[in-house]
Amino acid sequence: MVLKLAIQKSGRLHEDSMKLLNDCGIGIKNGHNQLKSVADNFPIEAYFLRDDDIPQYVEDGVAHIGIVGENVLYEKNKSVDIVEKLGFGKCRLSIAVKKTDEYGDARFLEGKKIATSYPFLTQDFLNKNGVNAEIHEISGSVELAPGIGLADVVCDLVSSGSTLFMNGLKEVEPILQSEAVMVRTKELTEEQQSVLNQLLFRIRSVRKAKRNKYVLMNAPNESLPQIIKLLPGMRSPSVLPLAETGWSSVHSVLSEDEFWDKIEQLKAAGAEGILVVPIEKMIV
Ligand code: ATP
Ligand code: MG
């Protein structure tokens, strides 16, 4: 019995979803126009689908797990559980108006026509703000709607804002922050749950490794106490003697957020020849 995983067939989430599986050592081939593909070394079968269909497939249990954007997940409002945020496909669903409009707040939307591919989330935003507006659901190129007189306002996905800008619009209110997430169906057998746990363990190890770097440096022995204090490592740094007496090589792991700060302090403390190496997996 294999765990069935729904991923986007093509589009913005496809590459990153495949890369994540690949980084987890799971080899899945995506043949041209293939609907599904079995991994050769892990009990998983991938289903390649339109992202809009993924929440329904997972709710029905046709796919046991899926990778989908939070925006699509909340719009479809299906009964599935989020098991892990995946850190890619980041964007926001935002209200955008014509560049020349003065928005102020949500009351601006009263009586307006709003074009969107997200009618449920848009209506929810209007309700929360006690505003009445007319929603026009369109499935793509929402940013063109105001230019052709179909709507006054749009509610659309934004990452850089350049698409809006090129169409004479400006983002005025984000209503949802989104990224790709792993979802699961409500009912899993013990065996399926155990495969999912193995997969999640690998995903967390890969993502943790990406946030950390392996650093090596040389240091005169007298500055070791100060340098060791700066380097937590996974337990504590490794210190190896160099062939030249009075010098050591120090190895440790540093996280992305403290990285540049720490490198400056290490140099000031006397570290030389600092090497920074990517980590592939980090098992803790
Ligand atoms: P499908 O054919 O699978 O229905 P689609 O055209 O609906 O694809 P894509 O444009 O490939 O969808 O986007 C998939 C997801 O990527 C979005 O639902 C969203 O979660 C995420 N995403 C990240 N940045 C952006 C962005 N700037 N614009 C649109 N989607 C984005
Ligand atoms: Mg879609």
C-alpha cells in the first residue's frame, strides 16, 4: 500500500514540489502528460493535478496527502489538515485599485465591482468589514479587468507587485499571506501515517539544513576560548590541531539569521581562512 501524494501538474508550485521530494531522496519521474508516477525508492505515488483540484482530492482521500498553496486551500474550504508549511510559493492575496484611486480603508469598496479568482475569500473579507460589493469571478488575468471596464477593483495574488503596476493598478490591502503547505486527509491507516511521518522527518531535515551552514576556520590557540563562546555548533564546535603548532581548525554550524553577525565577530576574535559550506541534510 502506497501513500498517494497530489502535486501541481505544471505551474508555480510544480518545480519546487518536485525539488523538495528530490532533496528528500525520493525519485519521481514526471513523464510528459503523465497523470501519476510511482517513486522508485519510497512508498509514494505522485498524482499530477491542477492545483484547484488538490483540496477536493485530499478531502475525498483519493490522494492521502497534497502540496498546495494556502490561498487555494482556504478558498476551497475543504476538510483537510495542514501538516507542514513548506516555505516556497510565498505570495499574498490583496485588494488592488487603480493607481489614481485613493483607497483609505475597506469602505472604499462599498458598491464597487471586484474581479477575482477567489470569490470565497473576497466575500469573507467584505463580510468582516461590513461592506457590500459585487464580486465577478474570473479564472485568470484578473489584473486586466479594470482596464477593460469589467471591474473597478481586483482581489488577486501578488508577490512583487510588478504585474499590478504594469496594468495601472496598486496593491492597497493584503487580505491573506500564503505559502505552499502539505495537507493530509482525515483518515489514514497506521501504515500510511508511518510513511507520512518518514516523509515529514526528511522534509524537516532538508529544510533545517537549508537554514544552516557548516563553517570551518583556522585560529591561533590563544583565541580559542573566545571563538568557542561564539560558536554553539550542534552540541559544541569541533577543534582539531593544525600541523603548524599553536594553531587549530574549528568546525561548527551556524544558522542563516545569525550568520553575518557571527562571521564579523569571529574575524575580530582572530579566526582566519573561514570556509562556509552548504549542508545537505541535518538530522537532529
Ligand atoms: P493550475 O493550472 O494548476 O490551476 P494556476 O494557474 O492556478 O495553475 P499558478 O499560477 O501556477 O496556478 O500558481 C500556483 C500557486 O503558486 C498559487 O496558487 C499560489 O499559491 C502560488 N504563487 C506564488 N506566487 C504567486 C504569484 N505571484 N502569482 C500567482 N500565484 C503565486
Ligand atoms: Mg489553479
